[in-house]
Amino acid sequence: MRFAEVFLRLGCSLVGWMVLYAHALWLAVLHRIGCGPDGSEMHALLLGMVPLTIALSLLPKLTRPFIEIQSMLRWLAVPLAILVPFMLFNVWRVGAGVYRTGSGICTDAPPVAWHYAWAPAQLLTMAACTVAVLTVWLNSTGDRRTSETMASD
């Protein structure tokens, strides 16, 4: 394979990992950020990032032909796995506030339509990203063909 293709695959994969990290970190520290003067703007931003995060979670798979590179990059999944309990806590906390108490995100007023979609959308994002990351992890450990063999195919 040409250098440009290797560089493009590696760059796209790293962009995918960065988007996963951005979404995971924001979701994990959401309880520390709080509502602030802007209200639920951070929650709205995270909801808006859902389609982008799900779409870009497929980018880490682009290093698939290069098992050595994918084996190194798979370790980027470990910190994401550590963040999962914090992410689940925040999704549960916001979802419980909306569904159980009937109050909106960051307000005591009744929830608006997107408040009801927030927690399920975040859980869907977490599930899609988990599947994508597990696929990368399992593919990098299961197939040990070298990139030279893959390139000659």
C-alpha cells in the first residue's frame, strides 16, 4: 500500500478515536459541569453530537488491513472502558430526573421533547461506540496476518 493510504487510514482512525474520547469525557464529567448560567446547553450539545459520534465511531476500523497498527491503537479503548461507569451514572441521573420526577434538564419546569430523547440517545451512542471499539479490539487480536500479506492480497 502507498504511504498516502497508510497515512490517511491512520489519520482517520485517530480522528475517530478523538471524537469517541471527546463525547465520553464530556458525558463522564457532566455532573461536575452542572447547568451553569446557560442552562442545559451542554446537554443539548451532547445530544447534537450523537449522530456525529455514532458515524465517526466507525473510523477506528480503517486501520484493519494494518494489524500491527491496529494492535497498538486498540489500547486506546482501555481509558474509554474506565469512563463507562461515570458515563452511565450521568445518563441515569439525567434520565431519572426527566422520567421519574418529571422535571426538565436543569429546570423545574416540565421537560421539553428533546429532554425525553436525551438519555436514550446517549445510551444508543454508548452501545454503538462499544460495538465499534470491541470490533477493533477483537479484530486486532484474532487475525495475526501481517500487513505485507494483506497488501499482496
